[in-house]
Amino acid sequence: MIKVEKLNKSFGDLHVLKDVDMTVKESDVVVLIGASGSGKSTLLRCLNFLEIKNSGTITIEGKQIEPDKDDLNKVRQTVGMVFQHFNLFPHKTVLENVIEAPLMVKKMKKDEAVKEGKELLAKVGLAEKADVYPSKLSGGQKQRVAIARSLAMKPDIMLFDEPTSALDPELVGEVLSTMKELAREGMTMVVVTHEMGFAREVADWVCYMHGGRIVERGHPDELFDNPTEQRTQDFLSSIL
Ligand code: ADP
Ligand code: MG
């Protein structure tokens, strides 16, 4: 689904991603961990072309994407993204938030978009909130709306950048449950998170990033219980 080879990204003089290689197969859940500033968000943003790489290749579903030639809006329909801050439209209801992109970008018929939007809200457990405004929702509910909104574009791959980091602890579980459900249904996912319980339970692979490189990759049990790199061990002991 995703193949990244020798990806490099700099901001001015700051070399943030250094020869990153990454492969994500269909239905894989890959969890990216690493200290703040190690390049996790930049890597995700490169994968849906919110940031443009300096060098290397990014292949999505078998097609190498070239930002100057390919329609990046189309790529972003295939690769959905959920952020730490939900950025819902405050003046639109929950359902209007979810159907906005299908209506505007995909030119879907309104009744069809509404039908699908309601199904998605039911899926994230918010059917009864369709007509309320985001300000009436808890953070966990807002994040689940953001997930439904992203799914409304029918992506094949979902990227999550610390989706629970801005939430009060008691609201984290409901968002993780929604993500687990998606994983069970076979969604291909790349997730940046500090929720190690989620990583252990759901991830097929865990990648540890340090200084702009993926320094270790393994199955969760291997990587958490028997990391081979000293830097991974140091990071894990600092957070656990
Ligand atoms: P992480 O998500 O692992 O915390 P980031 O990918 O956000 O790391 O950031 C990696 C490095 O790149 C940091 O030093 C950060 O300050 C820098 N950086 C990220 N985005 C930008 C940007 N748009 N302009 C300049 N520097 C940036
Ligand atoms: Mg980040």
C-alpha cells in the first residue's frame, strides 16, 4: 500500500527525515513511536503530501507519486489523516462536517452523502449527535467525528498523528476503541501514538524513530520486550 524509499526532508538547514525506508502492506497497522522532534509528524505529512519531500520516492498503491505531476488532492482522498486537534467546522453540525468533503470534493448527491454520513456516525457511536454543533461535544466525541469525516472520503489508508494526545485521560479509550474497530475491519493504518497498550494490542509493526531515522522496526512484543538497539531501550525506559 505504501512504499517509502530513501525519503529525505529538510526545513531550511534542518535535516528532519534522513533516508527513511518504510513499507506498509494492506491491512497493516504500523505504530510510529519516538521522542518529540524525531520526525514522526513530518513523515506522516510527507505520506499524504502536506509536506513535500526533498528526495526519495513515495509509492502509494503501486503508483510512485510525483508532487509536481500528480493530482495531490486525489492522493489525499486515498490517504486520509486525523490530527491531534480535530479542526471541525464550528458553524456546521456534526453531520454537515462529515458530508462537507463528499459534497464539495466528490460532488456526491446530498441524499447519498447524508445516508453515508449517518452510517459513519453510527459506526463511531455518534448517531444521536448528527444535528448538534461541535461545541456541544466532548473532546473524545469531536475526535470520533473527525475520524468519521476522514472516512467519508473512503480512504484506503488512514494516518493518525497523536489522535488522543489532546484528550483528557478518561476520553482516550473511546477514540482508541474506534481505531481498533477500524483496524479489525482491515483498514491500513499508520499511527503516531504514545499509547503503548494500543500499540501492543493492535500494531502489526512498531517503528522507533530517532533523529529522523527509523532505527528499529519489529513486532510489538519483540520491540517492547527485546529491543535490539540501545536507543530504543533508552526511549522505552524513559516512557514506561
Ligand atoms: P515529531 O512529530 O516526532 O515530534 P516533527 O516531525 O513535528 O517531530 O518535527 C521534527 C523536526 O522538524 C523538529 O525539529 C521540528 O521543529 C521541525 N519542523 C517540523 N515542521 C517544521 C516546519 N514546518 N518548519 C520548520 N521546522 C519544522
Ligand atoms: Mg508530532
